[in-house]
Amino acid sequence: MAMTEQGAPTGRPNRPRVFWTMRRRQLLWVWGFLAVPVLFYGVIRFYPTGHAFWLSLTDWDLMSEPSFIGLDNYTRLFADPQFGRVFRNTFAYLIMGTPISLVLSFIIAYALDRVRFGHTFLRALYFLPFITTASAMAWVWRWFYQPAPIGVINDFLSGFGIPQLAFLNSTTWALPSIMVTAIWAGLGFQIIIFMAGLRAIPNTYYEAARIDGLGEWAILRRITLPLLKPTTVFLVVFSSIGFLRIFDQVYNMTTNDPGGPLGSTKPLVLMIYQTAFSSYEMGYAAAQTVVLFTILLVVSLLQLWILRERT
Amino acid sequence: MATIALRNLVKSYGKTDVIHGINLDIADGEFVVFVGPSGCGKSTTLRMIAGLEEISGGEILIGNEVVNELDPKRRNIAMVFQNYAIYPHMTVRQNIAFGLYTSPLSREEKDARVTEAATMLGLTALLDRRPAALSGGQRQRVAIGRAMVRDPAAFLFDEPLSNLDAQLRAQMRIEIKRLHQRLGTTIVYVTHDQVEAMTMADRIVVMRDGHILQSGTPTEIYEAPVNVFTAQFIGSPSMNLLPAAEVGGRIVAQSGGPLLVGLRPHDLVAGEGEGAFSISGEVTAVEPLGPETLVHFQTEGRTVIATAPARMVPAIGSTIQASAAAGALYLFDAKTEQAMGRR
Ligand SMILES: Nc1ncnc2c1ncn2[C@@H]1O[C@H](COP(=O)(O)OP(=O)(O)OP(=O)(O)O)[C@@H](O)[C@H]1O
Ligand SMILES: [Mg+2]
């Protein structure tokens, strides 16, 4: 910089020094617009998160001042038999829910993409559950799962002479039953995103593949799925986070004994909720949220790493 | 290898017809070039031959078999698209090899073909790149490579050279011609570029508004265009047209005359000369090309282009005379624009 300024008088005329250079003006605008979200995230997101980390090291119970107890909450958590159970439940939701919901929504989106007739209506139909309140939906599904004369599913099964299933009252079937509801609730959103992804693939790729002699299945495997990968990665991460944080469906479908029967459906978020708002052990609940946070972070990063673009 | 025949081929989108019942017979091993202005239906015709576009009427025969209801893959045709259509998630090598996806060849044979095609197209150094890291011309060559490795009944090319620079285009023209000579496969080739059409074609098919105006060898089209449109479309710079009349056995320029006289700029020579036809006018522009100079001048309210020897560069504003020898005049009916022979 200095050198060009020294050279300047000989060549071109000295430009007047401006304080508001183009760069400074741009920076002003950039920071002006960034200020709002930065403040928002600082106050609403990062501060509470940081605070939770600190609380997890205390014995706060809402009544007295929190006092520092080191890692006691964590040692207690990892020794807690309930935690092991909740941990397994949470991962059951994740490991079954994410693949099933993704495969289902892809199949539906793929089919819808080819339908020319009533396309908008069908799409709206699939999207409806996504905008319905979780509690209303959960109650409808509770009704579906009731014993024979009332519950449609058992009614249907008994029509074929199949014995009654206890669904929500069975320790084996309650978790899958709730998962079905959760999958159904999230399906609409995933379908819309998959359809947008499918639409974005130019038609000539398919035409070229057809000319090269590929069948439908080969086109799906060699062209559609690879080109849809960015969409799929997004949905895998998004849906995994959703299942790891599952709460609404469980809470609303097991109101008599939240997370029951016998804790067989209880996910981590429900445990946190109960620790915080039934037992008022805020420090302990904070430690649990920190664990949840870590799990979310690790799972998301792991998925992004596994599904990264290899060149 | 196969013949291709179009019989009263019609294509309509809803109520609008874009191809109006065209007929064409392409011999086995023939190199046919479709030319015509943008939107005249060249791509549509090609896509119907490939099986990508449904046929609204008429028939397409490939090797004497009606293929109207046949899937593209069962027609055994290779196609290079106007917008390349090479897959972004595959390397250049994989893209080219994709043409052999259904081929029963062994892995070694496939590799050998890919290598051969890459060498011919100058892509050897780029084989492991993704299309995102290629220039437009390189992508187009990959698309050509994907078609080349196959052994199809016919090749269809939709403006394959449109994104290349002049030098590469000239080179690729030769490569495609050589490919044709080596394989002897039937080729249907679409282009805007009349130089491409003239240099590559065994036969040129001139299209306009979904009709075939004329089909013939490049020389036939150049020497005996059937109407004004074809005459002006083929040849560069394009043919001059002047209203004319026949007076005492001679053709003379005359505004409002019953004839149109067509003169190729190369036949209209500037300078004092006795010819079958001569005109004069005020020079408006000159384009020295090296071996010769193109002189634009104004006559009968129209701009006419004549050629002058290289060293003769007339001043703008000066009056110039130009004449054409006997046999160089193309006559057309002024009303119907149909050809009336040469004089
Ligand atoms: N899907 C469609 N619906 C309606 N009209 C169409 C459709 N596709 C093409 N057309 C029309 O068909 C005509 C022929 O199109 P085509 O693509 O064959 O032109 P082209 O000769 O290849 O032109 P270019 O040289 O610009 O590629 C055009 O007038 C175009 O507007
Ligand atoms: Mg076209």
C-alpha cells in the first residue's frame, strides 16, 4: 500500500482520502444486518446453553442458591439404572425411526413425482400431519390403538381372527407404536424436501441414461440416488435430531404414566422434563441436557462425516 | 448400422403442430445434417428418432422396423445432447464408460475403448476429474466420448460443437468425420452452422417451421437451391437478392420487377468488367479478409456484398461497379420465392 502511495504523485493525480471507503461501507451494512441475529443468538441461545453447562455442575433445586458440586451430577447419572434404559429407548427411536421414515418418504416422493394427476392435492394430504398439533395427533392415534370395539386397528385385526394387541399397554409394543405416530408426523416434511430434490435433477440426465440403455432400477441407483445425496444428507441429520429429541408423541400418548408402561417408552428429553419439573432437581436435569447435547453433536457430526462428498 | 426413414412424421404439443408431416430416407452409413433456423424443429425430430419424444403421427423406421412404440434403449441409438447431459457425480472416465453400461464386453475391452476414445478426444489428462472442473468444450467432448464408445445403429448429434472455440470446432469436425469414415455408422447431425453442414454432410436437410424445404448433397443445395430461403441459408456471406426483370434477353436490376436475382458475393466481382449482370452503387463498408475484400454497397435501396481483390480497398462513399459472369445468376419468382433456374 505504502509503495503505491509514494509512486502515486508521479503517475496519476492524488485522490482525496475518503473515510467511508467502499469496504468500510460494506462492513457497516454487513454488521448492521448481522447485529440482530448475533444478539438474538447470544441472548436466547448461547447464554442459556452456557448457563446450563454451569448449572450441571451445581445442585440447584429452584429454592436455594446453586452451589458448586463438581461432577457429582454426572457420576450420579451414569450410575442411574433409569438412564441406561432411557438411553436405549432414545437410540431405539433413532435407529428405527430415521431409516424407516426416510425410506418411506423417499418412496412416496418418488411415486408422487411421477403422478401428473391430482399432484398438488396428494402432496397437501401428506403434508397435513406435519402442521397438525402433536397432542391432537397423539390422541387420535391413542384411540386407534384401543382394544377391539373402539380401536380401529384391533377391530380390523379381529376381523381376520388375529388376537388383540395391547399396543400402548405392552412393554414390547408401546415404543414401536409411538414410533409409528412419530414417523407419520414427520413424513410430510420429508416428502416435500425429497420432492424438491427430485425436481432439481435435470431431465436430460434421465434421457441420456435411457438412451444408454439403463432400466428404471439402474437409473434410480446410478443417477437419481447419487444426485439426491445432498438432500438425503440433510434429511438424515434433520430426522436424526428429531428422533433423538422425541418428546411430544411420547408424552401425549402415555399421559397416565409418562414414558410408561414401566419406562419402556421413555426418551431422554422426557427424563429431563421429569427431573426438572417433577423432582425440581435443576442441576441434575442440566447435566442430562448436557449429555443430550453431546449425543446430538456427536451423532450429527458422525453422519456428516460418513456421508461427506468424497472426491 | 441401419437405415432410418421418416414417414409423414408429425409432432404436436397440444394443438400446435411443430413438425408438419416430414418424409426422409436416410441410407445406411449416410451422414445427414439437419440445418435450419432456431425453433424449426431440428431437435424435436432428433428426439423423436431417439425415442425421447412421443410421435404424434406418421412412422419412424430404423432398419426397416417401425420403432414408434419402442423404448429408447431398444432402438440402440447413441445421442449427444445440446446441453451435454454428462453426470456431475461421475468422473470423466466413468461418464465415458457409462455409454457401455449395458454392453456385454469384458472389463478390459471396456477400459480399452474408454482409453481410445479419451485419446482421440484429447481427454486423457482429465480422465479422473469431475465435470464441474471442466470447461464447456471439454464437457462436450466427454459427451461425444460417451456416445463414441458404443456400437450403435446410428449416432444422433444435437449441435455438439456449439460451445467450442473456432479452432477446436474445426478439429472436432474432422474427428467426427473421421469417426464416421472409420465406423461407417449412420449419423444424423443437427447444427445451426452452415459451414459445419457443408463440410461434414453427405446430405443436407434444410428445415423451416417444421417442414423440410430441401434435401440434397452440399453441392446440390449450394448450386441449385429450391427457394430463396435455402439459397440465403447456405453460403457465407449469404446470397445477395435484388428485384430484377428480364429486358431484351438480359437480366437487369429493377425495383418492383417480377423476378429476384440472387448473386453469391463470391460471384459478384467489384471493378470494371463485362458480365451477364452488372450494378453500381455507393460503398458503405469494406471488410478486408486478407486474400480478398468484401465490399458492401447500396443499390436499389438494398445493401449488396461484392468481393474485390485483396489490394483493392475502395473508399467509403465512392461509387463502385460490380458484375457477375454468366451462369452465376440465381433467378427466383418474386412472389412465390421459388427457384426459376440459373442464368
Ligand atoms: N414442450 C414443448 N411444448 C410446446 N412447444 C414446444 C415444446 N418443445 C419444443 N417446442 C416448440 O417446438 C419447436 C421446435 O423446437 P426444437 O427444440 O426442435 O427447435 P430447434 O430447431 O432444435 O431449435 P434450436 O436450433 O434453437 O435448438 C419450437 O418452436 C418450440 O417452441
Ligand atoms: Mg435444438
